[in-house]
Amino acid sequence: MTQRHAISQLQQWLNAHIIGQEALVERLLIALLADGHLLVEGAPGLAKTKAIKTLSDGIDASFQRIQFTPDLLPGDVTGTDIYRPETGEFNFQAGPVFHNLVLADEINRAPAKVQSALLEAMAERQVSVGSNTFPLPELFLVMATQNPLEQEGTYPLPEAQLDRFLMHVNVDYPDAAAELEILRRVRAEALGDIPQPEVISPEQILAARQDILGLHMAETVEQYLVQLVIATRKPEAFDAELASWIEVGASPRATIALDRCARAQAWLRERDYVSPDDVQSVARDVLRHRLILSFEAEADGIAKDRVIDRLLQVVPVA
């Protein structure tokens, strides 16, 4: 079985379990294939936790959920040195971050020290404890969640940490038809009526990543991708209204993220080339958390998605 066929079957199986959240499932697979991390924002009960837990069931990989709370310590995430009286030595006890798939639930409830510890793990794929550094697994994905409805007792994520997330995905309620299907599928799951596909190995995912990097991207698409990011930094060269909305634009990480996500989406949709439509499709999730809006835009209630939509309108496709 080829990597593409195996992951296509996995996607179908995930959609059979996560009803009405096809976009979340696709973004989760894109993050996995693009070797990045995902920030998911949505109200409670929208299958955010279920999505990554179900993904772990379809992959031969370890999963760990970390519930972020104000009293959490960095060592609760990364691990710590434990003194062994029988030997008189300190031994490192690995924390929950040493797994392939990690759910950082309600990440904005943890204080800055915990967030900085997770930032090193996400950015450097390693954990530093004392004078020692420990590498994380090659297959490593953090899916962090935020609840947009309750902000009391939260610590907003700093821009540097937000920039480390490949995508920021907003999850909304399913429609009535999906809600009815959820009822039926919950009963089917309880009865064991949904068969599980063949488990995918980490080696297959790593091989798929190499395939994705080899997808053809025309120079005109590369230029378009770059111009979208440049327009967030120099919006006055493209549109006066856009210039009045954006205070700080996206970093080069946004360019890299756009490239990887567009490639992964094209690969998931069984194409061997990347089109401008792929870039436009992932642009909102890639740029949403990387833009800082002006005071005027905030005061006028301009949403970031509206800014990105305007960006897609004014930057011409080469």
C-alpha cells in the first residue's frame, strides 16, 4: 500500500469518526505531513480532543494529553531530574512531551515559564533540563487548544510562540445534518460497527513528507506565495485599506508554512503539482495568528479573516 493510499484511508476513517469537522481533520493531517504544530480554537465539545486522539489510534505512535492549568510547572511538561538514593545519582524522568502526538489542552491557561518550556520543544525538537539536552521523537506534533469563550484566568500566547504554530484553525459548530449523524455514529462506535483501517507506521509518514517536498511548484506560484507574505509587511504598496488595517506583518516562517501547507494539501488531494488555489485555501489558517492589526482595525471590529480575504483580493495571481 502506497503512503498516499494509506493516508487517504486514514482521512476517510477520521471523517467517519469526527463528523462535521472535515476541515479540522484535513488541517490535522496537513500539520502532520508538513512537520508542524497546530493551534485549534473553538468552543468546548467540538471534537478537538477526539480528533487528535483518534488520529493517534490510526498511527503506530504514542499520544499524551496535557491539561494546562495555572499551577502547572515546566517540569510537569518536560520532565525533571529524580534523585535515586540507592545510587546517589540524579536520573532524568521524561515528561509527557516525550510522545509523538501531544495535546496541549487549553494552552493559554499555563503561565509563561510553562509556555516557554513547550516553545523549546516545539521549535528545537528538544528539551533542556539543567545542563543536559534530550532530543524528542522525529515524528512529533503538538496540537494546542484554546477556548475563545472564557478568557478569565488565561495567559495570552506571546507572538514568538504563536509564530511557531504552523496553522491556527478556528472550529465552528456542525450543522443540523452533521449533528444528526453524530448521534448515529456515537451509537455505531459503541457497537463497534466502524472498522479501523490498517495502522500507519511513522516511517510511512516520514516517506510521505519526502514525497510532498518533491511536488512540482511552478515559479509563478512561488512568486505569488512570496508576494502574499510581502504584502502583509508592505501593504501600502498594494492597497490603502489593507495598509490601515495591518500594524505588523508575517515573518519568513509564514512563507515556509504557506509552502509546506500548500504542498501537503495538494498531495492529500492526489495531485503532483501545487496550484494557486492550494495557497489560497491554506492562507487564512497560516496567516491568522501571524498578523497584528492596527488600533483602528481593532476599534472598528475588523476580523483577521477579513484582512486576509482582502489580501487575497489585492495580490494578483502571477
